[in-house]
Amino acid sequence: MPDVERFATGLKDTEKRAREQRAAAERRAADKKAAAQARADAAAALAVARRELDAAIAAVRSAKGAAAADANARWRAAKAKVIELETGQAPSWASSSAASASDDDDDGEAAAADDVDGGAVSGSDAGGDAASD
């Protein structure tokens, strides 16, 4: 093979490697940007969920009568959402409490009496009362 052809082949190979390296660098940069955006989105979602939890805690503290059952269900849903966003997994009690919350329509007063004591959610729900979350 003449020297000119070898030089041309080498030049083409070098250009191909440079293109591949640029493409790989662009993919890494795009992946890094996407990961940063995902982290920012997760942080924003967690902040919203924590605000909703704070509002639900306030609602539980001020709820009276039949409204207490609704407030407690709202607290459970908000707490489950925060736990899921923090850990990546929904708490095991969240799926069962969602089903029982829909059943509470018939006996909401009894469920409220079981779950709410003096405006605070009982400690049996998530390892502590609503005020400590």
C-alpha cells in the first residue's frame, strides 16, 4: 500500500475515533444533565410532599368529629408519600391504610377515635405521632 493511502486510512481512522469520543462525551454530558434534573425534580417533589404533610398534621390537630377521620386519612396519605419519596419504597402500611380509609366512610367516627387522640395521630401508625414528623 502506498504511503499516501496509509496516511489517508490513518487520517480517516483518527477522525472516526475523534467523532466517537465526541459522541460519547456528549452522551455523558446529557446523562449527567438528566441525572441532575431528576435529582432536582425529586427534591422539589419531596419539598411539596413535606408541605402537604405539615398541612395534614395541622388538619389532624384542629379536626373535630367526623372531620377527624378525613384529616387522619389525609395525614396517612401525606406521610406515606414522604416516606416513599425519601426511601424509594411505599411503606407497607400505606396500601392497607388506603383500603381501610375507603372503608371508613361507614364508621368514620370510630376510626377517628382509634387513630386520633387529642388532635394527634396515634403512635401505632408510623412509629410516632404526627407532631414529631
